[in-house]
Amino acid sequence: SPEIAVMDVSFISATYIIPSLSEVLSDGAEFICLIKPQFEVGREKLGKGGIVKDEKYRREACDKVIGCAQSFGIKHIRTVKSPIQGGDGNVEFLSYFRRCVNEKGYNNTEFQ
């Protein structure tokens, strides 16, 4: 089983991938996910050009992915704003997780 995984998906929610990923990660495996709010929020929350401008919606996107991971035994360690913006200027986030059988937790999300 993999001991580390990195996810960077486009045009699909990370929540569609996490369930399958959770089945193959070894206990204690590390997982880094690039959260792209433009693919996590509904179209009604996108601004001009597909940009998520509202901080509230960015937080909702992170909470959605983090909650999904936790529901599959992947513990959230930390989330930080990516130093690199998405191709269209969207703010994106890097989330660090660890696969922990029988353990759930939500520790720290930074919004800068």
C-alpha cells in the first residue's frame, strides 16, 4: 500500500477521489491535496471567469474536502494557502493529511 499520495485534480471535486484513495493508503500514510475551490463550490458561487472571490466560499470548499477525508479515516493535519495561484488567478490551498485507522480530527486551517 502507498505510504504517500499527492492529489491535484481539475474539473472534478477531490471528494470524488478520496473514497477510493482511502481504500489503498496504508495506515499512517501521508496525503497532500491541492484544494481548488472553483471545483468544490457550486456554479452559483463562482464569480466572473470562474473565480471564487468570497473568503466564505473558499473556507466552505476546504471544509468540504477536509470533512470528506475525515469521514474515510484520513486525519486533517493542516491547511495553508498555496503560494501559487491557479491558472485563472484562483486562490488554492494545500492540505496535509495522515491516514489513521480509527482516528478522526480537524486541527488547523489557515486563511491568509
